Amino acid sequence: MKKRILILGNNVEIGGVQKSLISLLQSINFDKYEVDLVLRSGGTFEKYVPSQVNLIAPPKFYKWIFIPKDKFINAFFHSLDFNLNSFRYVYYLFKGIVTRNMGKTRQHLLETCMHTLPTLNKSYDMAIDYTGKYKPLLIEKVNASKKISWVHSDYRVFRTDKEIDKKYYEKLDAIVTISQTNYDIFTSEFPKMHEKTHIMQNVSNKKMIQNMSMESTSKDYNFTGWKILDITRLDPNKGLDIAVRACRRLIDAGYNIKWYIIGEGAERKNLEKLIKEYELEKNFILLGLKSNPYPYMREADMIVHCSLFEGRSVAIDEAMLLAKPIILTNYPTAKDQIENNETGLICDISAESVFHAVVRLIENEKIRKNLTKNLQEFNLPVEKSMNKFYSLLEEI
């Protein structure tokens, strides 16, 4: 008899967590496991969800309980069906705006409204909070023999209510982090979670990525100079302002470059304003979402990621699988992913440092070839990661 797995998600738009979830789903042995996935339809990556996965529409309260970005009014009307929750929603929405910490506010709203939310009917052998955002729902509203939540980034940057998190982490059967640094940070914040916290690297399928990279790119990517690319969410923590200033330096220094960004996010308007301020409309290009970013990655001369922090960047793993020269800023987990001067370059988190790293790659063909050569045999431990995943299942 197949074991039943529930995965709580929200969407499969462009993003590292979403892409790693797709890769995980594509690697599951469906002869042994039956998988239900709570998923809002219409995401960019939905077409890559295996047909064996049973898609479940999110409960109605998903539309308001997490205070969705830029959809405040819609969310309010969805909350009207739930007794006093519309008043709670308005209170916590304004509290989040005033305190500038919507993450913590979402936690408090969920805690206040939890008793009004329905429980999922079906029972499972294992239930997974893959994004790490749905721990309370996983614990309180899902019937499962075993419950697991993922931690995809540096816990310290979440700015959530640690006491609320602690309450739910204590009730989980296991916690999964995606790198050694993530594990070290998380267990330093929650020492008592040490024994049930595990490391499992993200799953990325090299053959699939290489095959998908052979498709064509769009006309807005036709350029004969140096193509610099980053695939990232448009978010203040991704260091895109650093990238803009580094791009300006490169243009002023006479380099024939275009810097492309694949992704979307709440920071788009601010970023467009900054691009205009630095007069880079023709050189710093926001390509938006691309359902298949790999052809763009294959054609890029280098991947430059200026993030302030990461758990383990899925886009960088994918760039390594395509053997692209990479530059990372020195966020805490950068050294978990690449070896400086061997499989990529790591520079300080500043426009000046990024500028010099890009110049180094442009001017030194030997370094570029050496980085590419060193990555030719790179592969992620997919089998090891999946074995870890199955071992968590089999402990039930």
C-alpha cells in the first residue's frame, strides 16, 4: 500500500523554493508514494508538476489569513465569511504597516483566527510544510502521522515571532535545513531542536536543466556584448541596488555589457526608478518571469548574484550545473555553495567589489575557462537528498 504525503504550498511562481519543490516532486517514486499538493493554480512552473501529483486548491482562508501583498482589499472581503475575522484582519494589517513587519503580523493574525479555520478532512502518513510558512496550519489543521517543516534560509532574517515559531517547532517530528550553515544558524537559535533537525540539499535534475537550456530565448535577449544575468525575486534583500550601481560603474569604465534580471517581485517599481536615476534603461534589463530561464542562463557570459543573504540559492546550483562562471557576494552561506577562485568568485557585498569581480572575469579569459572547466563534472547529490527524504518517510 502506498504511503500518503501531503505538501502544503501556495504557488509555483518563479522562485528558488518553488523550483526546488518542483525538482523534489519530479524525483519522487510514485510507485511507493501518493502525493497531494495544496497549490494555487496558474503558477509559472505548474506545467512541470508531475501528472501523478494530486493538486488540491488552497482552502478559502488562504486568500486572507496570510495578508497577501498588494491585494489587501480583496483579502478583506474574503475574510468577511469568518465571524469577527474581518476586524482582526484590518487591525493586524494596519499593525503590520505601522511596525513594518508583516511577517510577524501574519503570525499573530493566524494565531488569533486559528480556532475559526477548518481542518483538512483527509489523513496522511506524512504532511510537509515545504515553504516553512505554514507550521501552525500543519500542526493544528492537518491529520498526519508525521509532520515536517523546511527552513530554506538564514532563520535570523525572517523577523518572525520566535516564541510562536518555537511553539510549533517543538510539535514537529522533524525539521529540514538545506545547508550546513542554515543548520548551524537554526540550531544556535533553537538548541533544543538539534536532534530532530536534518540537512537535505535542494534537488536539481542536471539532465533536465541541460535539455531545457537548449530552447530558444526571446528577442529582448539578443545582444553581442557581455551578457550578465541574475535569476532572482525582486526583493530588497537580493542586493539589486548593488547590481545597478555596479552596472553603472561598468558602463562608465567603457565595458560593452547588459545586465539582465529574470524574476518579479514587490521591488520592481523601486528598481525601475533606480535604473532610470542611473540612466541604465538600455543596459539594466528587467526581463520579468520566464517559465524556462535555462536558455538565458546558457547564453549568459556570467551569473552575478548580489544577495545580502540566502539559504542555498537554487539558481546558483542550476548555473553550476550548466558550468557558468559565477560571482557571489559574500553572504553567510556563499562558501557552502562555491569555492572561491575554483568554482566561482566571492566578493564583498558592495557595488565597488562586484564591479572589480566582473572586470576580473571579463579581462581574464584564463579564469573564466578555469571556472567552467572545474564545473564540468559538478553534480548535486540528488540520490543522497532523495534517500534522506525517503528515510524521513520510512521512520513513520
